[in-house]
Amino acid sequence: MKKSVKKVIQWVDDKLEVFIGAVFLALMVVFTTLQIVGRYLFSTPFPWTEEMTRYMFVWMVFISIGYAVKTGEHIRITFVRSLLRPGLRLYLDILCNILCFGFSVICMIEGYKLLSIIRQGGQTAVSLPIPMWLLYLVMPLGFLLVCLRLVQCTVKIAGQIRQGGIGADKIEEEKGGA
């Protein structure tokens, strides 16, 4: 029982965002193809496909931000970092993670406030019978994933610092330098 739970947790940690992104991307391709076929072959486009594709794209982006943080592929300004030796870079990485965490918490809270306002309005999507608040749920959810990934990365970096900065050079090589 413990092994299966551990496997599920490991799968969620390793592949959840990638899986969701792949499913959304595949569905976006299907819906866009339906739109093209409907428009050019039958002269009757499906009105909901463009809107659904747009919302799926937004969801895919917000869910993928956490994965970018986990893999270190998010946008970074590395000028100051490149001036430091590898051991000090780890401390700067922790500071940056703390700042990003604070920003993500603010975005998550503000996203929730926006979600609450939209939910009270009872608005639905233009061409879909979907409440708009469900579509806006992605903002607090996406930033929650970012917060979780930042904590995960910070714990990993703290472990490297406890080991005397071991692995800092290897991380730099894996990321292609500073």
C-alpha cells in the first residue's frame, strides 16, 4: 500500500503539469482542427471551439509555470548571479525563491479575490455553458503550484548548502552555465 501511494506521489511530482499540458495541447489541436473543418468544408464553424481553445491555452500556461520553476527553465536575470562563486549563488537562489514566493502568494490571493467577484456575478462564457469563475480558477491554482515548486526547490538548495555547496557546480553545468 505504501509503495503505491509513494508511486502516485512521485508521478504527481514528476509528471502532473506535463500531463495536463499535453492533454490541453492535444485538445487544442483537435478543437482548432474542428474549427477549420467546420469553416472550410461545411461553411459552418463551431462557435465554441475558438473560445474553448483560448481558455485551454490560458490554463496550460498557468499550470506550466510551476513546472518551469521546478526545472529551472523560467525567466531569470543572471547578471549578479554570474558574478558570484557557486556557493554564494545558492544563497542568492534562496533569496530569489523567497521573493518569488511572496509575489506568487500575492498573485494567488488577488486571483482568488478576482475569482470571488466573478463568481458572485454569475457570468458564463460567451459560447459555452461554463461559469466564468471556473475559467478564472486557474490563476490562484497556477500560483499555488508555483508556491509549492518554489518550496520544493528551496528545500533542495538548502540541502546543498548543508552539504557545503556540493552540487552547485553540477547544477550550473546542467543549466548551461549561469
